Amino acid sequence: MNRFSGIRRNAAKSRKIRLGLWLPALCVLLWTAGCATARTAPDETGAVAAHTGPWTLTELTDELGGPDPIEGFNRAMFSVTDFVMVWIADPVGRVYTTILPRPVIEHFDNVCKNLEFPAHAFSSLGRAEWKGAWDETARFLLNTTVGIAGIFDPAAHWFDIYPTDSDFGLMFCDWGIGPGCTFMLPLVPMVNVRDTVGYLFDTAFDLKTYIPYAGYATALNRMTIAERDYSKLRAGSSDPYKSYREMMLARRELQRRMWFYRAKNAAAEQRRKLEKESVPVEEPHVDAPAPRPAWVTAGWKQIPGYRPQSPVLDTMRVARFNAQNDDDPWYMRLSFLNGDFSRQCEDGELELAPDTPPLHYGFWAAPEPEKDQKGEPVPLPEKLAILIPGIGGNYFGMTSTALAELLHLHGYAVLSLDSPFAWQFMVATGNRRLPGFLPDDAAEIRAVLPGILGNLKKDGLIRDPQIVMLGYSMGALETLKISELEEKDNTLNIKRYLAINPPVELSNAIDRADALAQTGSGWSSAEAIDQLSDVAGKGLSVLSRTAPPYDPAAGGEPGFDYRLPVSQEQAEYVAALYFKTCLRHLLLLAHKERTLPQFQNEYRWGKRNALYHEIDKIGFREYAEEFLAPEYPDIPLAELYRQSGMRSFAESLKRNPEVRVIQSFDDFLLTEEDRKWLDATFGKRLTWFDHGAHLGNLYTLPVQQQIIADLELPAE
């Protein structure tokens, strides 16, 4: 026992010596490398160029975090972090989270945060955040005593006293010290010189530093908590380093602004105000019915109480559509006992070529059939739904997972694919061409399906199911094109096709997307960061709570507002950012594999930032005409556009009785001419909804019920 105590004392002493040696040196580094406060990079003469046009994501990243002159070093350091997360934290975490249930892991994290009180309190004082310093002190006293050493958080739950998440890096920032350059170290959650130095001060003021082995236990615990978000980032990004840097800088900016701390305090103040005042109960809001145009012959349905904001804002409400059973309260995502719907997905692979990565897909087996009074399973027809996501979407994306759960609840096995416009699909098919030409995109989906279905049959996951296909947005247009190809040569035996919010003409959709991308052209860098930070904070708040389906008959969930708390300008900017990010992934990997002549900067492993500045400025019209058109030198540009629209195969759509379409009348990707054409082409096979814009009504029960009804096949 005495020997062990000696080891602990020596370990604590060693930590103190290391901190004493490192802190002075890093202070010098902070003041020499981090003092630059000019955010816009100077040119060769030293003058700072005025920014023109809309702000790209790479430009904003450099504004927030400084330049990245040692990108190769930073990528190497990030590779170490990535290796630890994938090959150590993941397997160890699976055992750890299976042994310890989620409440234990989360309460242990509460204890760890409680021990970080000195850094939060002293840095708040250094920032002149007097209320924040008081709140951190009160939290420590309350949670240490009433909360039993910080296991529980009565300060927040009972007294509305919330954490500031302040640290020394943020204090240095408030003192006017610039970020310096991007600087990463393995497993250090900071991405620039200033914050890395601040992290050393945080460690020195962290009580866990002086408790033997507490740091290792905290690291393991927090890696298991962070694994879910990290694995999603890694799976969805063609360049995890770039995405990680952007994510961490956005997180730091929200911390600097104390965004969540201030939002929680404002919400608590509003609650107290309502409790003191006599506030009349608000009557459920009922919209005036949207009039059905006289020329509409298709089905027309209303969503009472939808409360539309604007077509773009309503489109963003697709974030309200999420899987309901995807946040197990008892076991973390890594645990073998986790019951999340997304964890029930069988991740499959299809080898398309020996020298390319496999094509990945997701499969959810049909639910177990109910049993009769004798305990025998009730025989039901085997049903398989093939799901194609929108532009750049993945089989594991939020909207695809939510649709898969909806279908699964109604007895379907679900096969979910990546979009042909996703970088994963392009790489798996050999990078032979850039996506965007509808006939080839649809043909490639159709070409991979026999192999995937063969794998599922070989593995005993399906036998001879009735197959239906549905897609949303761009995936809906591809679904309709596949219906035409299958009409000519039936190879898949698909019984029903459902298109949800398909664009009629890609040329028109391109114009709308490029118009959105001009949002913020007049912003200064400070205004751009203000807008993006605000919408990021609000977006994370929206995504932190699972929205229940909206039932108009019940008036919706009490106290739940499905509208999004963002401005029109913010919604337009974020929508454009998503579209441009899809292009970024494709162009980066295409340039890596076959050097696109349109770019001045070459692809280099350790120096990509200049290339990203080029890529991020590419719009969809430029992509179509300068990048995609050269892939088809024998087809005139006008013909490329024509064949990528729905009107090019109108006759097939008119006569195919197995095609169904669900469309919002106020979808901003449609023109008035498009609406009339859809109505005349599909007739009763089309269902209009009065509100919802582009996919922004998927969270409502009327739309979900219509999806299931349209896929229902007649009894054989």
C-alpha cells in the first residue's frame, strides 16, 4: 500500500514538473505565433484584399482558425487521432459501453466536468464574465454537495444555473490574441496555437490532473460519448481532416460566444416570467386552407396547423423528420446491447472492381411477424423497399434512416443506397465519370442492384420479395427514370415506384441552387461569422431533440414548435452550403484521381487548402457546363439538359400505372409551368400537399400515411 502511494505521489510530481517546463515555453509560442489578428490573408505586397462575392466554407474556416501553413504536419497529427478513434477507442469502447450502461457513463462525465471547475471559473474571471464565474462557483458547490460529488446536476435541473464551458483559450481570444496558424496534436481537442496553449493552462487548473489515472478514465469515457458524432463525420466526409477542422472551429466559436449558456439562461428567464405572469393559454393555430387551384385534377391534401414560414425555411424543416427509436436511453451507440434503429442496419458491401473500394449499402430486415392465438407466426407477403436518397445523400443519412424506420414499421425490409451524386458511389464505381447526367446516374443504380439483391439472397436475408422503389428529391427523379428503363427491359421486377418531391427540370433546379449560393454576398467577415454561428447554434439545438411526428388531428405535440427559429437569409445560406459541399467532395476526389484541367492547384496530400478555395467557388451551372459537359463530348449541352429532365421521358410516365408521385405545391424547385405539367402527366397518381416546400413536410402524419398508401400493392 505504501509503495503504491509512493508511485502515485511520484506520478503527480512528474505531472507538475512537465507542466512547469512546458507552460513558459508555450506562453512564448502563444505570444509570438498567435498574436496576428488580421483575419483576411494578405497578398504578396502585404495588402489585405477586400473580399468579394459570397463567403465559402473554406474562407470562413480560415477567418475563424487562421491559415494552415503546416497542413502536412496537422494532417499527420490528425491521422494519429483518427487511428486511435477507429482502432482503439472503437473496440475498447464496445466492451466498455456494454459493461456500463449509458446513465453510468453520463454521470461519470458529470463528475469529470465538476472537477474542471477551476479552469472554467478562473477563465470566466479573466474574460470579465462575472456572472459566468459566479455560476461556475455555485455549480461546483451545489453539485459537489447536493449532487453527490458531481454525479448529478441539481444546479441546472433545480436552479437553472448552467455551465459556461469557458476555458483559457477563449480568455486569450478575448484579450485580443489571434489564433495563429492551425496547429493540431493527437487527441487534443484544439486546432490552433492559441487554443492549444490555453489547453495546457486548462490542464494545469483541472483537478483531475492531480488524481492518478483520472485522465485516462476521463479520456476513455469521453471518447465513447464522442464516437457517435465522430463516426458520422468520418463516414460522410471525403476528407475527415478538413471536416474535423471545420467542425471544431464552429464549436469553438459557439463556445467563445457562450451561445448555449446564454440561450439556456434566456429560456430559463422566459419560463420564470411566464410562471409569474398570468398568461392565457394559446389556442391551437389553424391555418386558413390553401385554395385548390381550379386546374388541379390530381389528389389535393391539406396539412392543418402546418404554419408555413417561406418555401426555403419550410424546406429546412426536413430536419424535423428523424427516426423515433434512435437514441437508446440505456446503452451508448457502441454497445452490443444498443437498441437504436440505425444499429439494426446490416452494412453490406458490393465489390464492383478489384482496384476500387466496395459500394456500401444498408439493409434492415423486415420486422418479426405477429403471432396468432396458437403462437404461430401470421404469414405475410415478403416486401422489400429500395430507397434512393437526394443529392449527395448516404444510405445512413438522417432522412434515409427516418424513411427506413417508417417503412420498417409497416412491414417492409429496407435496402438503402447512396446517391449517385455522393462521393462514395462515384469512387466505388471507379471514378469513370462525374455524376449529374440523369440517364447514366439511373443506369448505374440499376446496374448495381442485381449484385446487391444477389448478396441479400445468398445471405438468407430475403427470398422472393415484392419489390417497391422510392426516392426523394434527386433520388425521386432517378426513381422515375429507372421506371422508364425497367419498362423497356424488366430486370428487377419492381412492382411500384414512388417519387417524393422530384424536380421536373434539373436546369431550373440548378438556377435555384445557384441563386441561393449568392446569399451573403454583401456580408463582412464578422457578419458572415455572426450569421453562421447563430444558425449553427440554433441548428444544434433543433437536432438535439427528436421531433415527434406532427399529427394535425391532435394539434401537434404540446409545447413543441415545428417551425425553425432561423431567418430567411440564414436558411438560404445553409441550404446553399449543403449543395456546395456535395460538389466539393466529388470534385476533390475526381481531381485526385485524374487531375481535372479546370483547376490551377494540384491535389497534394499535405497541401490542399488552396485547392479547396478553388473548389468552393464552383456553382452548379459551372459544374454542369465546365466539368460535366466535357465528359460527354458527343452530346450537345442543350441535349444534356433535356435528357436530365422529366419531360424527356414523359410518355413512359404517362402510361405507367405503377408510378406514384407526392409533391408539395409550394416546392421552390418548381415553376408554375412545372406544376401544371406534373398534374397533367400523372393525374390521380399524383398527390399534392398544400404546404411543405421541398421535403419540409415529411415529419407530418398525413405525408407519412400517403407514402405508405402509395406503396401498398393490391392483394394477389
